[in-house]
Amino acid sequence: MSFTIAIDGPAAAGKGTVSKAVAAHFGFAHLDTGLLYRAVGALTLKGTPAIDAARALVAEDLEDPALRTPEVADAASKVAVIPEVRAALVDFQRAFARRAGGAVLDGRDIGTVICPEAEAKLFVTASAQVRAERRFKELTERGLETSLKAVLADVEERDARDRERATAPLKAAEGAVVIDTSEMDIETAVATAIAHVDAVRGGLSK
Ligand code: CDP
């Protein structure tokens, strides 16, 4: 049986952590769809045209540790505005969403475009300042040299591009439960997400 949990939201809102924890809790598979766009972005930085990169993407492209850098995030949000890039990645994501045994996908357009029929939809967000602080901490812990000001500027620029693009803009899906983590610790965010999924599952089994 398939059961899809769609988790969308802006940059560094905590989607990744919530998605992994929710997937582990229910024993579902997890796909970080941001990695697909990051992998395409990284290939464009090496000179491959974006549409060719998206059409030829293979699993190994998702394993490069450099995908987590701010340069690649920026390149990802630039390729993500190209409709042909998005189209090339749709089938893989939809098949993953409907795999047997349940799936959690996190991204920007999972509940709106990739899987509007997802049984549970969440929109995880937080203020730009809080998100920048979290991403700054994450990057400095990984040894990357940057400043809070630069990270905030990157996050705001990327959010604006993601929200304003014509194809699959970032927004909460209809029926999505919004979890604002600005003043919430990660345990509470995960518990809120799990409670929503439990409520949906309870409703479905009646
Ligand atoms: O980790 P973070 O939230 O900063 O970003 P990400 O989820 O890895 O996504 C990187 C970029 O890929 C985003 O800024 C979007 O432009 C794009 N993306 C998208 O357009 N659609 C998705 N489903 C996932 C990511």
C-alpha cells in the first residue's frame, strides 16, 4: 500500500530533519528532492547545460558532499526555474512518492505539483532570521567560512526566486498543515508532524 507524506517549505526551515525523523518513525522511505536540483546545479557549475544535466541525472550525482555548499544551493535555485529541468525530474519523484510501503518527500512543490494527492501534507517554515541562524550554524560546524549576514542574504534571495518563479512556485499546498518552527525546538516540530500523520492515518482506517 502507498502512503505519501509531502513536506514543503522555504530554505533551511528544518524540512530535512523533520522529514528524516518522520520517515524513521513510520518506517517510510525518504527522498530529499532538493538534492535533485542541487545535483543539476552542481553539474551546471562544471559546464553541463542544465536541461541535459537534469535529463541524464544518475544516483551517483546525488552523493557528492559538495552538494551542501551555498554555491550549489544558489545554482540549484537558478536551474529550478527552468520548466524543462523540473519536467525531467517529475517521473522519478512521482514513482518514489507512490512506492509500496510509504514515502516522505521534502521540497518546494511536493504537495502542490508532484503529489497533490498525498495523504498528508505539511508546510514547515520559520522566519528568515531564524532560518539563516540555523543554516549559519550548520555551515560553520562543517568548517565552511561565512557570515550570518551573507547566509541571510543568500536565504532571502533564494526564497524570493523560489516563490516568484512561474513554474511550481514555493507555497503551501491546499490542505497543508503549517508548522512554524521559529520558536519551536526540533523535537516539538517532529512530534507535531507525527501527530498530524497519525490523525490522517486514523481517519483513513475508519
Ligand atoms: O536545504 P535547503 O532547504 O536550503 O534547500 P534544498 O531543499 O536542498 O533546495 C535547494 C533548491 O532547490 C531550492 O532553493 C529550490 O530552488 C530548489 N528546489 C525546488 O525547486 N523544488 C524542490 N522540490 C526542491 C528544491
